[in-house]
Amino acid sequence: MAQLANFTGTTPRFALPYLFAGQAQKEFFVNEAHAITDLLLQPVVEGETNTPPVTPATGESWLVSNNPTGAWVQNEGSLAGFYGGTWLFVPPTEGLRIWDKATRQILVYRDTWLRAAEPTATTGGGIVDTELRAAFSDLIEALKISGIFPA
């Protein structure tokens, strides 16, 4: 994870910085932990992109696509949050869910970011049974991706 500083002790899941006895500049470590926590609590992203926005708002976050450029290079798949005038990156962990404002959809991280696809609607006629079975299969797969049914 790209951080504003190298922390000597961090939490195992999201690398939140630990404070240690006699530590100088405690507010820096606490503020970094708060920024990461803010990014991860009910995470909402503006969308998914490879290119950092030119004028991001403080607290705005994005899902970094597979071929990032600029300040996002080497952070593919991470959540990128803009805090204190710089980008903060948090790599996903298994089971993380985010809300994508652009697509109005929940994404789930399971070795990669997954989005449920909308099943194909049946059109009726002589092959309804075949179409309905395919639609049900698509719906079951979408529910698995969403984590409602086990994968």
C-alpha cells in the first residue's frame, strides 16, 4: 500500500498504523489511520478509472482500473482516496464490498473485483423453457457474485 510514511507497526488487514510508546508526532499517525478508516467504512467510489481526476475533492475515492497512469501507477485494483492533498491507496482484501456511484452497483472483491451481470430477459414464444433456464442460471451466477449465494 502506498502510504504517506513507512509505519513500523500496522494492523494485519488494512495496515492501519499502530501508535507506540513515546512516539513523536502521534497526530500524524492517528490522522493517517483516520483517513484509511474513512476510506473503508461503507466504501463508496465515484467510479472505476485508470486516470486520476485532475481536481479531486477531499475525501473523494475511486476504484483504480487494471492499467493505471500518473499518480496511480502500480496501484491497480486498489481504492484510491484523496486526503490531505495526496492520494492514499488501500489494496482490497477478500470479501470487501464497495458501492460504485457511476454504475449504481455493488462490487465484491474475490481475487478480483466482481460485478453481477443482469440476466437476459426471456422473450416468450416456443423456447420459453430454454430461455427461462438460461435466465435462472444467469440470475444464480449474479447472486453468487454478489455473495448472497455461496460461490
